[in-house]
Amino acid sequence: MRYIIFCIFISTHIFCQKIEWKEDLKLKWNNFKSESNIMNNSDIVAYAHCGWEYSAVVSSEKLTPVIIKIEAIFIEDKSWKDDKKISDYSLLHEQKHFDIAEIFARKLRREVSEKIISSADYIESFYKIYNKITKEYNNFQSLYDQDTKNGTNKAKQKEYNSIIINELELLKDYK
């Protein structure tokens, strides 16, 4: 049986410092290691570069089961902070971006577990599912920043904190 291993990273920088999402692991300001404001916006306090990393083991034999691993990750070298503006409160906002990445990684795991069993399923469906979840993820991240005004609207931030905690709980079977 011949196997092909695919590893694809959402980040373009493969050999970077990354943190995999874990329930008990919280970001610290020293995890934000980029020295440049890649957002080019002086109003932004920080930027958390997060997303997913996945790997798949597929066979050239279409009926062979496929193994897919999906992890939410935070890229330290692409995450930035303005040392003059940071606070514990703004760190919480950035942590929630990372938590949102985990929510959508779980959604991706759920869809993959329901729809992809064999190598043929992977070839036929994975990228459609991945692209759909990625679009939902990007939209949610944008809405989160827009609604919370990048964390400065404390009432909205509190609402999102609850939404995020609830979503993580609802999707706990897909950790």
C-alpha cells in the first residue's frame, strides 16, 4: 500500500515559532514577537496571528481510511503588540482571537469526521469543507473585531467572551 503525506500550513512561514491551542494555555505578551505592526494601523494595540495547521495521510487506494490532524495555532513571529498600549484587558481580546481559531478548528474537525472517511472522500471533499469553514472563520474574526471595536467596547467584548466560552463547550467533543 502506497501512502502520501500532505502537510499544509495556513501560515506561509513554515519554520516559525508556534503555539498549539490548549485549554489551559493562555497567551502572554512575550508570545507576541513580531517587531512590526503588520496591520499598518496606529489604533490597533496588538495583532494575534492565528489559524490552523493540518496534515493528512491519504492512500492512492481510494477506499483506504484517511487520517487527518487539525490544530489551531498561534504564530509568535507574526504576532505584534504596541508596548505602549498593551494591558491585561487587550491581552484577553487577543486570547479570544486564538480561542476563535480553536472553535473553527473544532468545526472543521466535526465536518471532516462526519463527511470524510476514505482517501476518495478526502480528495473529493476536503478542500470544499476547508474553504467553507475558512470563510466562516474569517468572517467571524472580522465581525468580532468590528463589534468589539478591537476590544474597546467592553459590553460587546463581554458578550463575545460568553459566546466564545459557550461555543468551545458546545464543540468539546471535537477537541
